[in-house]
Amino acid sequence: MGALGQILRQDLVANLNDRFDNTLRRITVSNGSTGGTEFVFNEAETPPNPETDPNFFNESETDQPVVTGFTVFVPTQLTPEENQIRAWLDNVLINGTDYNITYT
């Protein structure tokens, strides 16, 4: 299914095309890469072991993929709209979601 999820990706593509390429609808979105939950430790700390420290691990957290980014493919004819596209994406995405705009 991918990091964005099929429904979210379809909604995102539909909204981008509705707003910026309503007639030809050429904007597409790639799935982002996924990874597991990332734990951060100080250098002096020893990371917990899931077998000996089971209370450190919340299964709902470790089961969820982490979106590390995705790509929005935009026709080169829409290059002048880049600031508006970025502003719209920044407004609707979860703060800190990483994305790239690639012109095709």
C-alpha cells in the first residue's frame, strides 16, 4: 500500500489536480519510504532490549510505519505555481512531513 496509504494519496492527488491542473490532471504522487519507529538515546545510555525490557516497547508504536517522505510530480508548465503548491501542501500535511516536488 505504501507510506501515504491508498486513500490519502488519492485524495491528495485529486485535490492537487483540482486546484492546480484542473483540466489535464497531470499531477501525481509517489509513495514515501517507510521505516519502523526510531528510538533516540543519549550516548551514555544503553538501548533497551525488547526481550528483557518489554515495557519500553509499545506495540501500537512499533507496528505503525513512519513516513519519511514522498514525491509530488508536477508538469513543468506549472513551475510558476510552485510557491502556491508548497503553501497548500504545508497547510494540509502533518507538520514535518517531508516531500519533494519534481517537475516532469
